[in-house]
Amino acid sequence: MAYNESEAFPTQVKILIAGGFGVGKTTFVGATSEIEPLSTEELITAASVGIDNLSMTADKSTTTVAFDFGRITIQQHNIVLYLFGTPGQERFWFMWDELSAGALGAVVLADTRRMQECFAAVDFFENRGIPFLIAVNEFDDAFPYEPEEVRAALELDSTVPIVLCDARDPRSAASVLRSLIQHLLAAALSPSA
């Protein structure tokens, strides 16, 4: 029987969706996933008072306590992306090492109203050599900063892509994933890689 490339197993890629508490990670995974996403959302209780800063997310009633999981297939390239959304609260960061095992890249969601919330994710991926991009989730009440202003605020290298997105919009979130794949491919083909 002859080998038929169209019958080949798809390339499987693990991608992390990271960022601070309430930046839209669960929403992003849910918007892009072609399957019903696995979500470990739990109600925010009085136990989080004084621990989780809800000042910018007053309407938030749930929080991720482990991770979110979704999948998206890119048919024309025979690639399946497995999306793992990390928990945003500091008390759950111990899970990030396990979640990052085998990840080829990451999306760091940023909220310009509280940029300091994504420093931990940026540091995490830089320290582990995991390529990432910044996706500025454009909240309705946030000031619309330009990507280069975000780069300066986060003190990022010029090679780190910065894109704008609406985590609620499947097309916008999928565009972020395409940008990440292009970034990963460019890094893999780079002579210094």
C-alpha cells in the first residue's frame, strides 16, 4: 500500500494561553476551540477576598482553578493545536511548570488597564526559552495603546510579536494563534535557532 500524505497524522502542537487573573484566558480558549472546552471554572467565594484583586473585574464571578483545554485543527496545514489555559492567580502558579512541559509556544494575554499582571507570564516563558507573543485583549473600557507602547511598558525584545485581539471573537482569537504559529515557524527557520 502506497503512502498517502493526506492520510498522515496531523502535527500536534501544545500551546499555552497565559496571563494574569481575569485577562480573558478562559474566554479565548472557549472562542477558538472546535470542541466543547474543558474548563475548571469555580465560583469566586469569600475565601478569595484579600487574595484576588477584583477591582478591575467586578463582574467576574468565576475563576480557573486548574486549567482550560481546547483544540483547533488547521486543515490546510494538517496541524492540531492543543490549547491549555493557565490559571491566573499566583496561588496556582505551581501548575505552570507541569502545563508548560512539551509546549512549543505561548500566548500571553494582556490587559492594558493592568499591565503588571502579565509580567509573571513574560518572565516565566523568557526564563524557560518558550517562544511567546503578547495578545492585547482590547477591553471596551481600556485605553487603546499601540503595540510599541505595550512593548516599551513590558520591556520586550523587538522579536516578540504584539498583536491586538478581542478574546470573545473566534476570528480574532484564531488570528492570534496564526500569528503565534508564524512566529514559531520563523524562529525555527532562523539561522540562530
